[in-house]
Amino acid sequence: MSVFDGLKFRRIKSPIHNLDPRMKFVYVCAAFVAAILFGKLIPLFVLFLLPIPFVFLAGVQKEWLRSLRGAAFLAGFIFFVNLASSFFTSNYTLTAAAVENSAAMTLRFVVLVESFSVFFLTTSPDHLGLALEQTKVPYEFAFAFTTAVRFVPVLAEEAQTIMDAQKARGLELEKGGILKRIRNYVPVLIPLIVSAIRRSLELAEAMESRAWGATEKRTNLFALRLHRGDFALLAITVGILVVSIYVYIYVPIPTLSQFM
Amino acid sequence: MIEVEDLHFRYPNGVEALKGVSLVIKRGEFVAIMGQNGAGKTTLVKHFNGLLKPSKGTIRVDGVATTETSVASLSRNAGFVFQNPDHQLFSETVEEEIAFALKNFGFKEETIEKRITWALNLLGLSKYRKTSPFLLSGGERKRVALASVLAWDPEILILDEPTIGQDHQQKEKLRQFIIQMQTQGKTVVIVTHDVEFVSECNPRVLLMKEGVIVADGEGKKILTTPEVLTKSSIVLPQIAQVFMKLAPLGFPKDVIDVYEAKEILLRKLQEMRK
């Protein structure tokens, strides 16, 4: 659950929180592209450092660290799979280059997680919905998306209550072999799914009784407008892309093992 | 016996739900924990079967500290019925639902059969034995949840908001049933907002506010002290309200029971006729 905690939005005021979600999303996509572009450790490390000023500006260091910690398990997994595959394909030898390559692949994953985590930590679901709507995504989809995002913490809380209720009836989730353990979760999953379905039916009725979908074109209380900060972010984004592509084409990137 | 000493509890998100609760609930007692939303009532009772462990302070259930044993083994002794039955129903039939806990606790096949029949009879659910719990009404689902806990016959019964969604007849049955439990020497703890239900039962009342106990005593006394109740946003029971208004005419103030009220009024009427 800690990975999800690292993505949970908290309403605070900061220059980053005030940025237009569309611009932030463009930035995340640029970081994504740059991370995919490079397979070497040094540029990926630079990409890793890039969002850190944003994290501090937004004041979400704690949550951000938590999301990284949440990703640590998967990162370790990626590292070892890469390492093992190079070990088995290169006649059972382990080279410094292989270690570095595995570390780079891991760092690539971390860069992706960190960028998305900054995005979700600083963007309210409402803003996200608004951004979707204003980019002409049909309202039904925008609404479904924001509702889904908003229901994640609600469902997590409900799952906890259900686990408590079943534990109170003698269910021991951590007991037995792997198959038994998976089966132990049936008494948790069924009530969770049933109550999610019930909840969505109730939500649908409540929304229809408040005239949902009565008019084709909805108006909004707030409209997203681009400000100076957004253009600055756009400039940074374009800068990242241009520099990345330039470096990718013209600069030979050294590996760490060459220095050793 | 439940012994709580200077219990503090802080949720992971930083909310301090309990700020030093001390109390003793003796065997065979009937206790109602009341207070407004967020007062810490449910947080407190979740400590009784170890679902929550104290951040500070100790809690012992029948001499065993809850930090030293599992929820499952504590639950065998302290049965907890959650507020919302939909948080626990998952089986295909009511019968299997009730068998779930019994299997977890390792009861024998024949015993399970007997216990199911017994619990279903007790709560008037026998005709639903083979029905899916999801097809039942809200009140019936609530009773299935109750039956599924009663089936293992715990010494301590904790009921979180048992009267919600129950009609008057069912509430009366619940009251009878709690009395019956008490005569068998069982401890019953309920968490509730239902002032009328509490006034009909007249249990020991624990009034909570912002994580501490603000009043502890006989229901009749606490539910007729408006100064204490308003602090916890609880209204007086209707009978108490009537007698509070009648007090200037020489009526007693501390009446919450319908039967007692009738007797007093009847006596007064007869006096007036003379």
C-alpha cells in the first residue's frame, strides 16, 4: 500500500501545486521520453536529479521519499533480473559493465516512478479532471477517470475495515502456504468488490437524481488558464527534450566503467 | 474482565484518537459507550480484541495483555460485530457465512452444524439458512453478521452500532437478547448513538468526547444530566425530556424508563382524583 501512499494527493499551496496539470503532464512525458532515450547510468542519474528541485518547491519530500521506498522492491527486482540475465547470457561471468547496465535499467524505472509521483502528489484529482475536459476528452471519460482516482483511498480504507472484520472472526491472513495465503484473501476481496459495486450503483443513482448528463455542454466553476509559471515549465520541458536529443545524437556518453 | 489503563492511541496519519482512557469492565456487565462521531468509541472497542494495539498504556482482557497475543485468539473470547454487515459477508449462503468463523476457530463438524442452527433460531433467521446473504435486506444482513459472531459463543460481545437499520420490533428483540446474555454472565459492550435504546436498557454508560471518557456511571443518571450530555452533543431521551419539563410540578427528574414513567404518572393521577 505504501506505493499508493506515495501517490496520494494532499491539498497544500505551492508554486508546483498551482501549475497547470496539462503542462505538468507534458513535462512528465518529456522526462519519460528522455529516460527511455538513454540507457547509460550518467544521463539517467542527471534525469533522476532533475525533479528534485520541484519536490522541494512543492514541499512533498516526505511523500516523495515514501513513493521511492514503495518502488524499492520492484527496483531491486529489476536490478537482479537484469544482472542475472546478463550473467547467464555471457558465459557465467559478471562484468562491471553488466552491473552498471543493470543499475541503469533500475534507475530508468526509478526516474519514471519519481516523475509520476511528483505529478500525482502535486495535482488534485479535480484539476486532473478539469485538464482532461479542457483537452476535449468527453466528460463521461474525464469523470470516470477522476472518480476512479478519488475512490482509491476510499477503497483502501474499506479494505482495511474488511480485513479487521474478518480478523475478528478468526481469519489469519498470514497463515499457511502461498496458495492458502492467496485463498485467505477471498473473504476480504468479495466484500470489497460487492461494496464497490454497491457504491457505484448508489453513486450513479445519486448523480442521475442531480441531473447528470442533462445538457451536452457543461460549464465549469473554474477554468484552467496558463500562467507565467506554466510557460516557464514548458520552456524547461522543451529544454530537456532538446538537450536530451542533442546529447543522444552528438555526444558520446562515457560509461562509469571506462573511468575505472 | 477488561482492564484499560491510560490508553493512548494514535493512527498512522497522526490523528490522536485516544488520549488516556482508563476503565474496568467487569465480567457480566452491560456497557454502552456513547459520544459524538470521532469521539474515539470505535477506536476504543477495537482494542478489546486486539485489532488495534495501544500506542501507550496497557489493556488486559481476562488477564491477557492484547499486545502479547493474536487477534484471532483474542476474538475467540471477545466477539466483535462490525457496524456495517457488508464489510464481512462474503459466502454463498447464510449457513456458510456463520460456519466461517467456526471453521477458523477449529470447531468440529457436528458442533458447527449445531451452532449454526442455534444461532439462526436465536435471531429468527432459520428460513434464510440456504439463502445468499446478499439477497437479504439491510436489517437481515445485520442479523446474519450478529449470528455469525454469536455462533462461537464468546464471553465478551462487542456490538458496534447494533440498532442502526433495525425496526422497533428487532430492537426490542435485541434488548431481550442482551438481557439473556447478561443472565448467562456474559459481558456486553455496545457502541451506539441510540439514546432511546440505551434508556430502555439502562446499562452502565461511558460517555466519550475527543478521546477521553467524560462521564461513567449508571445510564439513568447520565442520561438525565443535560449538562453532561450537551457537552457530547447527545440529546436527552424523550421520557427524560418530559420529566425534566414536569420537574417544577414535583416530578422526579431522573426517569428514562417507559414503565417507570407510567407508574409515576398513574400514581400522580390517582392522587389528583382523590
